[in-house]
Amino acid sequence: MSWIPFKIGQPKKQIVSKTVERDFEREYDKLQKLEDQTKKLHKDMKKSTEADLAMSKAAVKISADLLSNPLCEQDQAFLESMTALDTAMRRMDAFNQEKVNQIQKTVIDPLKKYSGVFPSLNMAVKRREQALQDYKRLQSKVEKYEEKEKTGPVMVKLHQAREELRPVKEDFEAKNKQLLDEMPKFYHSRIDYFQPSFEALIRAQVVYFTEMYKIFSELTDQIDQAGLTDEQRERETEAKLSELRALSIVADD
């Protein structure tokens, strides 16, 4: 959100102190940054959950493709391993979906609702700015008549200008005071608002990864019967690849 003050002739009398205007700009700038950060976080959280779902769906697709491999019909051990993998991937996908649903309800939706408050805040600031410009315009008008010769007609117009100024001044001062009082409260309330969401996010992640540890530990026990290390498996794979390369049908001309 952005705040662009209206351009208008300035009255000689300073109607808003530099301290007050500086305080207002400081508090409003903090809320502008908060709005930008909230929107960015909402967008990033949505991208994160979408990526999570895409990952688990892709894993299920891969395990299903492996399970339908013709080799499974010929090798019982391979069939059992792929069945175990497919079961694990489907369990992972189910827990992932549950995690994403929880994050949607406890983090993403609250972020969206919080972002929805800022348009009303922006409108209140615009109304305050419009009131300030009306105040300046009428103050300039009063000053113009105050500088003229004090004739009867001038005094009548001066009285009318002052009467016109009074409610406008009161309106601005009320709007200004309300914003100066409430903007800091709104800013500081973000902690109480978001803390439950972030705690829920942490809990959802902890539950998910705890379940993933169980799922993949069980999967390891099912398929890692030989008890080989990663280095041993790599050497075994290289040896098999060397045997394939030795075949005449893949030999270099």
C-alpha cells in the first residue's frame, strides 16, 4: 500500500507539528512493511504446500510405475520390494495431505484474513489525509481574511471562514488521534495473532516428519535384507553396469 499526500498550498500557521507528522509516518511505514511481509508470507506458504503435494504425488506415481514394471512378474523379491515402496509412498502422501490441510487452516487462511484488514486501514489513512487537506485549505482561507483590512464585509467573511474551519479541524484532529492511538496497537497485535499459527505450523511439521521416520524405517527393514552399506551398493551397481557394458550389443564399434 502507498500513501501519496495531496498537493496543496500550505497555510502560514503550522497546523500539525513536525513531531506528530513524523510519528504518524513512522507508524504507518511500519504497517506498510507489515502488509508487504504478510502478503509475501501468504504467497510463499501457498507455494510451499503446493510443492509438498506435488512431491508426494510424484513419489506415488513413481512407485506405481515401478510396481507395474514387467520385472515384478518375474522376480518375487523385486515385487515385494516395490509393493513395500508403493505402500510407503501412499502412506507418505496421505500424511502429507493431512499436513497441508492443517497448514491451510491454521496458517494460510489466517494470513489471508489478516491481509484483508489492510484495505480498511488504508482507507482510514486516506480519509485522514483528505481531512488534513481540507483543514489546510480552510486555514489558508482564514489567514487570507485575517491579513485584510478589517472592514465590515471582511469581518463577516472571516467569521464565516472560522465557523467553516472549526468542524473540519475537529474532524481531522479526531481522525489523526484515532490513527495515532490504534496503529501501534494494530502493529503490536501481530504477535498474539500469528503466534498460534506458527506454533501450529511447527506441530504439523513435527507430526509429519515423525510419521515419515516411522514409515521409512519400516520400509528400510522390509527391503534392506542384505544389510549392505551405500558404498557396497554403489560398488555392486558399478559391477553390474560393467557386465552390461561387456555385452556385444552395447559394445563400441
